Amino acid sequence: MKTHATAAVAVLMLLLPACQRAPGSAAASAGVPGVASLPYARHDWPLPITAAASQPDLVAADDGRLLLSWIEPQGEGHALRFAAFTPDVGAAASAHPPAHAGATGWSTPRTIATGNDWFVNWADTPHLARTADGALWAHWLRKSAAATYAYDIALVRSGDDGATWSKPVLVNDDGKPVEHGFVSLWPATPDAVGVAWLDGRNSAGGGHADHGRDMPGGAMTLRAARFDANLRRSGDTQIDAMTCDCCQTDVALTSRGQLLVYRDRDADEIRDIAVTRGGATGWSVPRPVHADRWTMPACPVNGPSVAARGEAAVVAWYTAPGDQPMLRLVRSADAGDTFAAPVTVDAGTALQGRVDVALDAHGAWVLWVREEAGAQSLHLARYLLDLQGVPARSQRIEVARIAGRGRATGFPQLALGTDAAYTVWTEVVDGRPRLRGALFRAQ
């Protein structure tokens, strides 16, 4: 889950009809009351990682910090590590921030867990969350049998800001050697975390995230549960009995409950994005965000992203109805009850998707990947509402040319700090993955 810096809801509601997050060409924002009209500029954001690293997760915590986690190879196994970044709010007013935040920005990286029995995958990655009691929560995937896609979800909690971590518990308790993953985490109460995941317990074998094939013998399901400070489970619920098998889920907190998005699937192999809202009385009946009617006989491994503030929400996703790839962005002003017509962010055969989205008081940011002529590039765009109430893109920036190509570069990450928009992505140089970062401030 991505959370974002607070701002006036009244200003936000003026901007919602035009959602997207990204830098681009600065045109449409000038003259909009209450909206920063200056374009955003790119700056390198050095990360505190020297080892080979991939599978990043970037989260804006409720205490103003950014939490970055990643996986490092370690001998015959792996280590899940994290560091916290405290933004330099004073630098926000400068177009030339310090070249390196150093010890004043990044905490010393800490290890969450290590293991030789993990399932490490380019698309099914660990996540972090922070609850209001100050606890940190993290998950990773652990093999449950010899079959390639037999793995469980391990969950841990830290009450001392990551210095020590609890013994892991399994999120899924079905005991079947099948796929369980594509997790979303969110603070459910001040001292409990919510977890949603794709669950293959109704299948005859593991899922196939690397091959895009579907589960033999039964459908993938979507489930959710809650874990308290003692890692006791409650509210374990099946939300959807048939979903796409290996697309990421995502969640955002609205003023009316958590909004969960995922790629659905029906008997006719329609793979559109669905949404459900959770609260004290359970989960709402899932419904489409938009009727793309994309018929797809296998999993595209390309899930949606959602962000929210109050009752405002935005969802971004990849789709390809009629074999026409496109990246879409849609907004809701009523916590996901209804959605406006989508905006097309990008389109064409070069589009890879792998989208992330964020929302601030002035509009939406969208981050995504393109690949053409054997080279990948990372793009960021931002959408505002002009004086006539028409959605308009205010900027689009090419964040980076990514070293490497294909699946090895994984899924980029986007989060909003108190001073800037922050991005992290994976590149591969001489067969070695490493993480890169950039931030964007108003000029």
C-alpha cells in the first residue's frame, strides 16, 4: 500500500477528475487556483545499497518517512532488508537539493529475515507496512514443497523500528503446496495489519507466474485477513472465487475503508480490473473499475495500482482489448463507489505497463515502463484539472533509460514524500541487479 502526505481535501476534490502521477511537459497546470503551476525537475536520489539488489518496495509511512525494502542474494539463499528515509523538508524549496542525503536522510539498512527456502520472483515481491502504534510489518514468500510454484506467505512484525523481528507466521493456513502470493498490506487498526493475497488452495497445483499459464484443476481466489500485534489471525475471508492468477493486487485507504484492486477473471477469460472496499461489515461485492472487456487466455502478470485521499481515489492499469495495449487512469470521488471515464496515459506495442500510482492534493502521478528496440525506459506523468474542468496532463518525463530488459528489471516503485515524488527501479548491469532512485521537486 502507498500512503501519501496529507493536504486539503477541498483542493484535492477540485483536481480529481484528472488523475495521473508523473512528470512530463509543463503546460496545463498554469493558472489553476490552489495548484502548484511550476513543472517538476528530476534529481538523482542515491540509495543506501551497495550489494546486488532487486524486488524493491517503497512505502510512504504515516510518520513522514519513506520505507524501502529489497531482496539481496546471500550465499545459497536470500536476505530481505530495509532502510528508512527522512525527507529534507528544507530542501523542498530549493531546485538544487544536496547531492546525497547521507546519514541525515537514510537510516542504516537492517535485515528483516534471511532464508534458503524462499520463493523469489520478479513479479511477486515482498512489502512493508507501518501501523499507528509504530510497528513495522513485512512479508516474504517461502517454499512449501518441491514444486516450483508451491509457496506460502510469511508475515513478521517489529515493535522496535526494525531492530528485531518476530517469529514468522503463515498468512495462509490451508496447508496446501500451491501458490499463495501477490500480497497487499495495510494498517487495519492502530495495532493490526490487513493482508490480501491471491490464494491457489482450490487448484490442483501451483500457479505459474513466470509462464503466464493458469492454474490447473481450479481457479485462483482472492482472500483477506487481519493480524493483531500478537500475530493472531481474524476475519479470514474469500473475497473472489475466480481471479487472474499472477497479477499484483494493491490497496489504498479511503475515509470509508480500504479500497482493494486486482485483475479479475471470468468463465469467458475476460481479465478486467475489479475493486472491492473493506470495512467493519466486511467486503463489498467486487465490481469492474471499467469494462475494458479484455479477453486474455493467460495471465499477463501486470496488475493495477490504486491511491486514495479521503473519498478521492485513482486507479491505473494496463489492458489490451483488441490486442491494443494501453495504460489507463480513472478517478473516483466517492471512495470507489463509482468511477469516471478513464484517461489513456500511454498506448502502443512499446507499452509494458508495470504501473504504480500516487495521489496528492493537486492531482495524480503515474509511473510505468516502456520497451522498444530492445531497450526499456521508465516514465512518469502528472495529471491536473484545468479551469474548464477537463482532465489535462501537466507533465511527462522520461525518468531513466533502464539498463537491462525483460522481466529482470521487475516493477518500479513510486511514493510521495513531504517534499517530493520519489521513484525506485531495478536495472541489470553485467548480469547483476541493482537499484536506482530519482526524486522530483517543483522548480
